[in-house]
Amino acid sequence: MKKNFPFHMVTFSPWPIILSFSLLNTLISTAIWIYSLNYIFFMYNLINSSLITMLWFRDIIRESTFQGLHTNYIINFLKFSMILFIISELMFFISFFWTFFHSSISPNIEVDMTWPPKDIKFFNPFEIPLLNSFILVTSGFTVTLSHYFLIKNYFNLSKFYLMLTIFLGFYFTILQSIEYLNSFFCFNDSIYGSIFFMATGFHGLHVLIGSIFLFVSLYRMMKIQFSNMHNINFELAIWYWHFVDVIWLFLYTFIYMLI
């Protein structure tokens, strides 16, 4: 089909509507898990949604890499969409910080008007949290190096630093899990426990998603699907990873240090 414009006319795809119904089923199965303690339907729908997402992304990669349908205009639109997505994620975490500041500056009568609440033995900020901070800051440095070497056509160095970044991301997740297992309070222990596990838990989920994002970029790099000119997948993954870094620095400063 001939065209005289730089935009991509998206072909018909079954994945959006199928994924919508799958996410709806995932939400319903989450409620079933909470109220009946049966997580089988949740796991099934989660796996199903993940597979549908992989198929959808596979088609997008085919359109961009093998069919050449992603022009510079499309790439700029993708970057703008990623900026909007990161802003929406920022607002999501701001809600947690807002709740934390409101509860800590003006604690209510339910927690005896003290902050932190009584009998809350919180974490030492100079142990695992400080190590996690060092890991994430280092991973931000290594992923930037990986992108730099990709632009300079040093593909082996780029792959090495990207693998190092992915390792640091999963190492962070393991340390966060160890911290949770050794916690002296739980999600139900006052407003502090709820805020702590909601904020750090969702951040840990974002780290895991970012690690998967970078792993996909590494796989495509090994398949020689990136060049120094065309690497939008990798670039957006780096944006997301730096966002995760910055959010953690705020979490560490306010929730761990200023307790």
C-alpha cells in the first residue's frame, strides 16, 4: 500500500481486546484470591496475560525491526508516550509519599499520636537499605555505559554492562525479599506497616519489571536487532530504569532515613 505520510497505520490485531478481557479476569481472580484464599485462578490469568503481552510485543518488534514501519515520527511519538507513562507512574508513587508525610507529620489518635507508632521496630537504614541504594545507583551507571558503548559500536562491552545491570537488578530484588522475611512488623501493623510495604513493594515490582525490560533488550541485542541508530527499545528501558533509581533514592531518604 502506497502512502505519502510518515505515520504507521496500525494493522488489525486481536491482542488489545483479548488482553483487556484477560486483565479483567485477572482482577476478578485477585478478588477471589483475597476472599477465598484460592490463588489458582489468579496464577492462570496472570500467566495468560503475560503470554498475550509477549505476543503483542512480538508483533510490534516485527513491525519496527523487520518491516521498517517505525519512522522517526513514530519513534518520537513512542518517546512522548513513554514520558507520559513515567509521569503517571510518578503520580502513583507521589500518592504514597503524600500518605506517608500526612501520617508522620500529623499522626492520628489510632496510633497514639506518635510517629513511628509504638512497637514498630523499623530497619537499620545503614544495612540492607544502604546496600540496595548502592546497587541501584551502580546499576544506573552501568546501564548508561551499556548505551554509550552501543552508540559507539562496541557491542561486546555494551552486552557486558547490560548483563551486569540485569544482575544488579535481580540482586536488589533478592535483598529486598530477604529484608521482608526478616521484618519485625507486617502489612497490618498500623499505617506505617501499610505505607512501608505498599511503597517499597510496588517499587520492588517496578524493579522486577525493569529487569525484564532490560533482559528483553539484551536478548534483542544478542540477535543483532539493535544498532547505534535504532535502539528505541533499549533507550526506553533505560529511561524506565533511571526512574526506578530516582524513586528508590526518595524512598530511602524519607521512609528509611527520616523515620
